[in-house]
Amino acid sequence: MSPHDNSAMQAAAPAVLDRDCPQCSAKHTDAISLSHGSQEWPMVRCNRCNFIYLTRAPRYEELSTNLAWEKTSIIEDERRLADRPVSKRFSKATRWRMKILPRRKMPELLLSENAPAGIVVDLGCGDGGMMNGLDEKFIPGGVEISAELAHRANENFKTRGGACLHAPSVTGLRQIEAGTVSAVTLRSYLEHELDPLGVLHEIKRVLKPDGIVLIKVPNYGSWNRMVTGRKWCGIRLPDHLNYFTPRSLKDMAKIAGFKTRHGLTWALPTSDNMWAVLRHA
Ligand SMILES: [Zn+2]
């Protein structure tokens, strides 16, 4: 596909899925509508379990395996900025997938101090660059949906005895033997995941008895969100599908069989993001 082949870009426009509550499966039609969403991407609070989510989602899975689409969509990004706001938003989502947006340095210390030696799996690991500072007691691993990035990550991890699986997260995790993983890291990941509870269930299965899960997500309970409303940096329609508060993250983790710990400064309402460490309950 040529970068300037507009008809091909049109043909590759992502399809949209309807979503019910990703935590309790209650129908989205029964949920309470929230003003932070849009007509195109409605945001709701589940009537049954209070989880906040988008009721529609772009179908990224098929498209993100297509490198041509990723590359061309970024090239096209500038050109289409003015008159195609929806396409622009999809391109931003792709940028996130390719880890072009700035991300904080991995909290290597936290992993070193809390996780047993062995395999660390980074979900949505991009090209694997985030794992470069990993302590020597760990073997880097990852699951990545983009074929090209998964290949690059795999080449990177191979030098340290690890591997990257090219798959959606749940499918990738299913290929890993039960009880063999020391830590799973989800940094700026779970808010994008179509099936966050399904992912946590699979993590529960692959994690060693003393293994840990390290999560960083935007904190919907932050004061900044309450003040800035729809302009809050954690609201990205439609690439942020799930909106966690410290309470709702704990609730979902509990359903998946985990207990949640926040460090003293990890989930303050003064911060736009929160960190959590999960262990087997
Ligand atoms: Zn629910």
C-alpha cells in the first residue's frame, strides 16, 4: 500500500465493536451515561458494578498486525489532520501502539525488590526498549500485537534468553505455561485493553505463587480529572476504553483473584496516574 493511496487508507478504516461491561458483562444499554464521552464514543458507568468504560471500541486487533497500515497512517497523519478528525484519532492510537509517545522509565527497582528471579512479561511491549534496564536476575519477555514491533522485541529479548510473542494479550498469555512467570508489567496498557478482566485472569494463571503484577493506569479519581472534565489527559476517545479509579482497579483485581497494594504515593488524587502491585490473594 502506497502512503499516498488514499482509497487504500479508506478501505483500512477500523471497524467498531459494541462493548458491554468488561467487568460484569451487564448490558451497556442499562448503564448510566457520563458526560465525559461523546456521541460517537459513549462513556458509561455500569449500573451493576460501577465500572466506567466506553461502549464502543475500534477493532484494532486485525489492523495492528498490518505494518503497512501503521507506517502509512503515521505518514498520513499530518496530511489528514485538518479534515479527518476521526482518522487523526486512530493515528494517535497507532502512535501509542508503536511507543512513539513519551513514556516514563520502567520502575526497575520496584521489580527487583518485589519479584522473584525469572521471566518478566511486558504486555504491549512495543519494540521491547522499556525492558532494557531490567535487572540481571530477570529474563525479558513480552506480548505485542504488532508483527513488526514483536519481531524487534523478540530480537532484543533473545540476547538475554527471552522472547516476545506476536499476539493479542489474552492469546499470547495462553501460550505460556501456568505458574512460570515472575512478574507481568502493564504500563499504560490496561486502559486500552478490550478485555481487561480476561487479561487479568490469564495473568493469574501464568504467575508464580510469589509473582507480582505491576500496573500503571490513568487515575479517573484524580482531582485534575474532576476539575478539567473532558479535557483531562486521561480521557482519550476512543483509545482509552477503560477508566479506573483506585477502587475500581482493586475491585477488578479482586474478581481475578488478586490483592492490590498501592505504595504511599502511588494512587494520590493529586496525580493523573496511579501505580499498583498485585499479588495472588
Ligand atoms: Zn459491570
